[in-house]
Amino acid sequence: MEITGAKILFETPIFGGIRITETTAVGWGVVVVLIGLVKFFTSRVEKVPRGKQVLAEMFVDFIYGQVESVAGKRSLGIAPYIGTIFLMSITSSLSAVVGVRPPTVDINTTAAWSLVTFFLIAATKIKAHGFFGHLKEYLNPLNIVDVLALPVSMALRHFSNILSGFILMELIGLALAELSSLALGAFGEYFPVFRAGIPAVLSLYFDFFGSFIQAFVFIMLTMVFVGMASEKKEEHENI
Amino acid sequence: MSMDQAIVMGASALGAGISMFGCFGAGLGQGFATGKAVEAVARQPEAKSAITTTLMIGCAFAETTCLYGFLVAIFLTFTNPFTNALVG
């Protein structure tokens, strides 16, 4: 058996050959699905919420509540970003359920997200302390390592958690196919019966639970670090 | 298969196994954290949701070292840079 990276579907003839991989294709699919969902949930918005609008408002309230309680009232402006990353991460990881390769099983996707978070934290720090006050922090070389390790560890955490679930599900599927060909002979080899329902039970843990936890941890860490960065110095000493 | 290749492949497999020792510490740390969280919930059941959220974040942090070991093992097993370097 073979575990490979995302397959390259084709290369664009212009711009020096940009590679369009499975990750890119599925990622755009996820974006289209999310836009469709948003269009569905926000069509016919009324003053008194009804039906599907209640669900959408519940989600927005949840995100704003989390941001306010974790990052503080001052950082409420990052709530749209948090909600976007949360939905994107969950939908990307859950795309494994329909049988495509999820975009989060590619370090490029999670690295892009954690880089956005990294720059968001830097911008928040500059906003809170001023540009030169922010630079003062880097006088200590250990702080530089600390700051640079954050995006690396965030990207690798999300990537490798989803990767481990993905590989386990692949292995279980292969083992079940092998088992059905052993038990049922040629019929089982042509039509792997055991592969039909049993992985669904395990997918509940590896796909649903895992991707929800990872999306939650990613937004939680973003909120915690932005909240820490937005603290002014004098307030910090009082705590 | 040449002798060189056999040695490199065997050493890579051993390295993959050894790198999974990183999970030992992560499991220990998560166990301690969960035990303390259970104590905290028993002492203050009304703070359960806040404790659970903090525990999740702490476990995610503790898991990171284990995941680095896991990544090394995966790279050694499936993409194997050392045998590729030897052949290419």
C-alpha cells in the first residue's frame, strides 16, 4: 500500500506552471459549499428570526460569545475571522466523509491559516504597544524562538492530527477489503462487503470528533494569543 | 536489493519505531492533566464547562510533542528520504 501526498491534477500553462493539486481543487469545492450554505441560511432575513435564520444566529452568537469570553471585549473585531476559520476547518476535514482527500491533510493549508494567525497576533501587538514598544520584546532572543515556534506548532498540530485519522481510516479500509476477499473469495475481492458499513462507526471518532476538536483548538489558540497580545502593559502588571 | 539499501531501510524502520517513544510523555502529561481536571470538577461542579475547555487546550498542547514524533515516523515509513537519496 502507498500513502502519498496530494496528487497534482494539472499545471497551469501561464504564470510559470502553478500546480493545481487535489488540495486546491477540494479546497475550492469546500469554499463553494460554504458559500452555498451561507446563501441558503441568509436568504429572506427577517427582523424576527424564524426557521433556518435561528440556526445561523445561534452560530454567530456562539462565535462572538467565545471571542468575548476568551480574547476579551477589545478583540471582538477578530470574530469574523474566527468563525471563517472554524467553518472552513470543519468542512475541510469532514470532506473525508464523502471520499475525497481533505485539504487539511496537506501542510500547505494549515500553514497558510497559521501564518494568517501569526500576522494577526503581530498586528494586535503593534496596535497595543506601538511599533517600537512591540520591537522591544525581541531584545530577548528566547522571545524570538517563542514567537516563531507558534505558527509552526499550530500548523503541524492541525495537520498531523487530521493526517493520523486519515491514515488510520485508509488502513482500516484496506484491512476490511482484504478480510472480505479472504472470507468470501473472488466475490469478496470484486465487491468488498465488509468495507461498506463498519468504517462509518470508526469515522464517527476519527473524522467527526477529531475534526471538530482540531477546529476548536485552532480557533481557541488564536483567540488566546490575540487576547494576550492585546493586553496593555499596565493592565498586565495588575493581574 | 543491495546491502546498503537493506541497512538504510532497516535503520529507517528502527528510527520510526524509536521516534514513537515521544508518545510516552504526551500520554503521561495528558493523564496528569485529566486527573487534576477531575479533581477540580469534583471540588467545584459548577465550573465544569470552563474546566473542560481549559483541559482541551492543555491536552492539545501536551499532544504536540507526540505528534512531532508521529510525523517523523510517518515520513520515515512512507516517504523515506534516506532510501530515496541512496537510489537517486
